[in-house]
Amino acid sequence: MESVIKILLGSLALSIIHALIPNHWMPLIAIGKTENWSRSETLQATVITGVAHTLSIILIGIVVGLCGYKFADTYVEAAKIIAPLVLLVLGIIYLLAELDSSRKHHHHHAETVNLTTKRSHFQILAVLGTGMFFSPCIEIEAYYFSAGTIGWVGILVVSAVYLVVTVLGMVLLVDFGMKGVNALEEKLHFFEHHEQGLTGVVLILLGMVAYFIKV
């Protein structure tokens, strides 16, 4: 049970960071205003694109998680070291990438869609949904490996938390944005530019917890 709680809390932390990235929800506010969508239409588009984006991440994560499960099943003791080590190493890689001043952060999601011409609501949703599905974020995939070491329960916990928190977070932020909270974008712009660094810190902390706290 303690293992599941650790996986749950770690998933929650990474999911919140993911949901706060402006690139995931600000374009939907802009598109909604440009196309004169109602509040319900814009929120509907947010749910559809959010689910499409998250599902692609979950599908990849399940494969990664199964690798962690198979590894743990065969090498139980080694997995207790390897799983936290994977988190630590990837956390360090993200931090180094953040510190590399020559590297710019590019997050290709809904904002890449060209909406210069008038399109139907369905066409726009199809383009946005497809674009988001084929633009998965890979930051949480390493965590799937760690979650997979405790079996399907860990994989399902990460998937459920990531899906619910990401989609709910996007819907709330789009709703707030549509109500005129313009300062929100500037305040959360920090998460867009420092997503790799924040993810790196979280992964390192989770790796340390997984290694030092025995369950």
C-alpha cells in the first residue's frame, strides 16, 4: 500500500507540472475566441484534445511500465536499485538540458496548427486532436518504469492520475482564461520555459525516495 501511495504522489506532482504548461491550454483559448466558440464548445475541445494528448503518453507509458514489471519479476533485488537509478539519471539529464543555455525549449502541440482559414468545428477538433495525439510529452515515461516494478497497479495508478489531472487542469485553466484571467499566462509561463528543470528535480526526488524509503 505504501508503494502505491508513493507512486500516486509522484504521479500527481508530474501531472500538475504537465497540466500547467501554457502550450497545452492557451492555444485553445485563442482558437475559441477566434472561432467565436461558446464556453461549452471551447471546454469540449479542451477535453477532446487533452484526452487525445494524454492517451498517447499512456500508451507509450504502458509499454515502458511493462518493461519495468518484467525486469522486477526477474531481478527483484536489482530492480530496487535500477528503477530509482533510472529516475535519478533521467532527472539529471533534464536538469543538464535546462542548464544548457544554447538549447531552447520547443513544445510542439496545438499552437502549431495553422488556422488562417475558417474551418468547421469538427475539422478544427480533428486537427487539434490528431496533432496532440502525435505530440506526446516523454517526461513521465521514466516514471512508468518505476511504477511498473510494482505491477499493473502502479501502471494503472500513473495512467489514471495523469489522465484525470492533465485533462481537469487544462479544462480549469481554459475556463479561467476565458473569464479574463490574463495575468495567468505570464505567471505560468515559468512552467513552460522550465518544464525540463522542474521535471528533473521531481524525478531526482522520486528516485531518492524510491531508494531510501523501503516498503
